[in-house]
Amino acid sequence: MEGNMGLEHEFYLVSETVEIDEIWTLRENNRVIDKVVIHDDFVQYISDSLEWIPSKNPAKKGIPKGQGINYYGITLFDKQSSKSLKGIFTSWRELFENAPNTFEITGDFVCEDNQQDGEYEKVKINRDEVVNQLGKIISISDQLAKCNYYLYHLGV
């Protein structure tokens, strides 16, 4: 996937016994049950529908309930999130299964050298890569529905 290289959203399925302050060390230990990494261009493309998913913000006192993802920080998904997560990502997967092997999505609006004229960036997408990532998050959503798991999203 071409576009804003390097910007990614990481999703980690963990046991509910993992504490929020341990989340930044997940990459180095064996407490991750499953994970998927989704490129930022794709997350931005589907971002309106992500706002429909019940979530929590562990960065705020009391871990308040909310909707959608914390784009730049951490989002916590639990059993209450699993049905919406699965439904939304299943719908996107079914849509993209009909795409050609490689296709373009509309990215950010870009201007060169402070010109007023700009254009929307075209981001090349590999269908199979995206369908596989979506399948992984659907599988994670099924596990999340079983109560004793959390899904953490680490934003860009």
C-alpha cells in the first residue's frame, strides 16, 4: 500500500488481565493472543464507519465510554464492541472482495509548495492484503465476544 508510508494502526488482542500500563510493552512479550496492523490510509478511508463502534478511552480518568477509535492514542474495545467491530469489518471485507487485484482509494488532499491548487492523493491498495487484514480483525472480533479479552488499538 502506497501513501503515508509508516503510519499504521496496531490492534492487539490480549487477556483482560493485561493492565493498561503494560500496553506499550506488548510488542516485546508473549502476552499478545493475536494482532493485526492496518495502514493509516485504509483506516482513514473507512474512518466514518469506525465511529459507530462502542469503545473506551483508557487515557482518560475512569476510562470513559465513547465511540470510534482514538486516532492518535489508545482505544480499548471489549465484549460490547465485538458485534459492531465484526459487522463493520465484515461489510468492508465483502465489498473489497469484489475489487480488482490492485485498486486505488482516495487519500488526503495534498498541495505542493503552498499552492492553492491541489489534488486528492491516490493510494494503491493490494486487494488480497486488505481482505486478509479485515479477515484477521473479524476473527479477533469473534474472540473478543467471548468476554475475557480486550482489544487495544494503538493509533498513529
